[in-house]
Amino acid sequence: MGDWIGLAFFVLLIVGAIVGLKVLSKPRVSTSDEFERNAAEGTTMLGATMNALQELMDPAEAKAKETITQMKEGNFQKKKREGKAEGEEDDAETGRKEIGATN
């Protein structure tokens, strides 16, 4: 009797695996707009891993990506400007710092 129970268990396990794989293999119907939105939403685990590996291999490129992102957001060098002492201004045309300059 125990052999029949074990055989039934394995048959149910195999049938369940086959049915589960059939359900998972059905393609999901989506419009092109949904596909584009989902593709743009998140980075895959493989993509994130490759980006992290690239940053380790070439730190200058990682800094360049960060700078480009900051420029797009309009935050480039804001921290440097916010951290200046009172009365110290940066002359954008000449690139010199003037201490105690007033406008």
C-alpha cells in the first residue's frame, strides 16, 4: 500500500509541474504602450549587475554618468554653491571667487 501512495505522490508532482509550466509559458497579451512603459520603468537584475560591475571597472565613467544625471535634473554643482560662506560669491564669467562682494 505504501508503494502506491509514493507512486501517486510522484505522479501528482510530475503532473503539477507540467501544468505549472504550461501556465507560466503562456504569453501575456499587452499593447505596445504597456510594453514601452514596463521597459522604461525598471532595470532588470542583470542590467543592474552589469552597471555596478562597469562602475567598479571604470570609476571615471561612473562619475560622468552621475554628472550627466545631475545636469539633466538641474542640480549640477548646487551643493558647492550652497556650501559657500556668507559674503563669498563666485563670478561665473571670470571663474574667480570674490570675497565680500556685494551686488
